[in-house]
Amino acid sequence: MPIDTGARRISSRSIGITAAALCLASLALFWPGIAMYDTVAQYTQVLSRVYDDWHPPAMVRLWVLLAPLGGGAKPMLVLQLATYWLGLGLIAAALARTGRGRSAVAILAVGLLPPFLGWQGVVLKDAQLTGALLAALGIVGWYRLAGRPVSRAALIPVTLLLAYAVLVRANAVFIVVPLVVALAPRPAGLVAKTVTGLIAVVAVLGIAPIINHQVLGAQRSGVESTQALFDLAGIAARVPDGDAIGLTPAEAATVIARRCAKPFFWDPLGDDAHCGTTMARLRALPTATLYVTLASAALHHPIAYATHRFAHLNATDRWLVPFHWPSAAPPTASEPNTLGLADPNAAARAWEGLTAAVVETPLGWPIAWIVVAITALATCLSRRRDATRDFVTALLVSALALEASFAVLSIASDLRYHLWSMIATAVAVVLLADRPPPLRTLSVGAAALAIVICGGLAARVMLPLPPQSYVGMLG
């Protein structure tokens, strides 16, 4: 394996110490943690011991266990920052151990990128997911990047971290299953791995609700109906009046008149002051009936369905959207509350202000990271198979699988939903930097990235600014 010139002096021990110092500095920066609306809702459940499945019951249950260690969001902030830097630190230390000192430093620098670290200071399921995934990958990378199998003892925390990741976000199955299948030595072939992955995704989607409701004791909130409601309204807004499957002519007319179907997010459909009452009849249907209705609507109006999904995909990937497209930057203050969830300090507000500026650049556009991930995967697959290639392939497959899932399963455009894909891609690029990529692959990838960036910049120049408040986006 190539060794960085002049980098032999950087030891895995010094990298570990640096990662620990960065963790402590991050805790000091964001203490006592930034609370969003979801954070307040989850902490309310922590205090009341009454759980529902709108927010991940696994996170609330864990928060209850950790609450004696500190009030408010503090225990969860420690957990998500500790796992975040543990994972990055282990990957960096593994690189330093094999002589790639500069790459090790670059991995730690990835952790300092404002869009990544900024969101990790907000106590949310997305930050919990990122931390758990990075910690699991860090443990695996410590072994696999050195060409060694993961020890049986190490598999225990890896399994627990990945199980938590699956339960802490409903769409994490599209990350974890591809990741595990790609890293596993068996099955070996692409077709076999794909079939295994599809079966595993279906199995996890079936098991997760049982765990949430019967094991973790979460009440049903109706969250499972949101995707169908979003898609049915999106179809209804794009077909002739009265011809929408699932909605009555009056409901479809109201969806159009009130502009209930917004590519940005589903929220107007759940707000009674906007369109919630219009969708009340559908929301009362059994979940299975609702999704059968959606399937029928999509089959009868495939162009309307595809147009609706593409409009949302463009919104969540932040490509042809206006400047200051909302929900990109983390908040600079906690959601007002009476539960003791405090505001961050001045340093945290300054960091999040920097993050708000950076996310307006292509560094905050998921579509740009998707192009980089595809290019990196093509580069990776052109290499001779080794430990680095296998590890990087798993990272990129998980990142792209998550992004692909948004084409069908997504109802909101928050940047935080894409954090894993962006971080995994950044780490993969650093890992692949030990040798130059094929010139043709690099040229095609650079051209595609240039087209995406130019298109995105043109849209931001020409399109009017969107409302800069949640109420404004609701309409």
C-alpha cells in the first residue's frame, strides 16, 4: 500500500489523541446541545414516559436510561458527539497505522466541515444515526483497513450500534442493510448480494414496527400514513379535476385551490389550518388500504406520479431550487420550551452562522455529493480488490442506496436527511486518495459535477427567494 511521503511520523496514537481533543472541543462548543421542535417533543416523552412512534421510541428509551447522567439534552449530545468522533478517529487511526498520515488528518478534517459538525450539535435522530453509523464503521475499519477480520468481541458493539441506527430512523434500513451486505464476505456475487439485500430490507421493515410497538411500547401516531397522503395529494394536484384516484372531486379541488401539495414537504397536509381536514377521510383509512389506493393512483396516473416524485426529489436534493432554500442550516437557538432545554452559547451560534453560509454552496447540495459518490464508486470498482476497495464500496453503496430511496420514500427536504450520504462520500474520497483515479472516470465525473453546479447556480440566480419561515413555507 502506498505510504504518504513524510507522513510516517504521524502515529495512530497521536491521531487518537487528536480525535479525543476534537470531541471535547465539540462538546464545549455546543454544550448543552441545541434543541429543535423534534427534540422538545422527544424530551416531553422522556419526562412523561409516554411514547409514540412519530419520533423513534428507541432514542426516547435510551434517553430515559441516560437521563440520570444529566438533565436536558446533555446525555444525548455527549453520546452523538462521542460516537461521531470515535468513528472518525478509528478510521483515521487505522490509516495512520498503515502509513497514510495525511489521509488520517484529512479524515479528521472531514469531521470539522461545518455542515457535518454543525448538525451534530443538534440533538436529533439524524445526529444519533450519524454517530451510531460512524462508530460502527470506525470499529470495522480499524480491522478491515488493515486487512484483518473483525474480532468476535468487536462484533458485539458493531451489532448494537447498527441495530440502534436502524431503529432511530425509519429510512436507515436503506443504509444499514446495503452496508452490511456489502461488507459481508457471503454471499459473494453481485446478484446474490442484491437479492439478499432486498430480502433483508423487507424483513427489517416488517420487524421494526413490532419492536417499536410491542417491545418498546410506542403508541401508534399515524406516521405510517404520511407517505401515502403526500403522494396521493401530489398526484391529485397534477391530474384533471375529479379524476384523481383516492380523493373525491371536492377533495382534489381543495388540494389544488389551497396548494396543499408542496414538493418541499408534506406538512400542509397534516395541518388542520391548511389542508389537514381535507385529508382527514383518507387519514382514517387502514394503512394497507391507503397504500393500495396509492398504488392504484400511481398506475392510473404514472406521469403525474413521476412528476410529483421528481419535483420532490429536486427539492430534497437541492438542485434547481432558489437561493436560501429552507431547512439547510441547523438552528442557532433552541426551540422555545419550558422543559429546561437551553439555548447554545455564543460560540455555537457563530459556528452555526458559518454553517448557514457554507450550506448555500455546493457543499450543502446533496445532488453534488451524489455525483461525487457515483464517480468515486466507479473509481473504486476500477481498482484491484483489496481491503480499502471493499470498505469504500460499502460506504458508497450505502450512501447511494439511501439517496435512491428518496426517489420513492421521502416527504420532506431537510438537508439533515442526507448527512450520512454526504459524510460517507467524503470519507470514501479520502480513502481513495492513495492513488490517482482513472483519467476517463475523473473527466466524466468532473463534467457531470460542473453541469450540476452550473444548473444549480443558474436556478439560484433566476428563481425568487422562498419564504424564510416554516409558516411561510406552509402557505
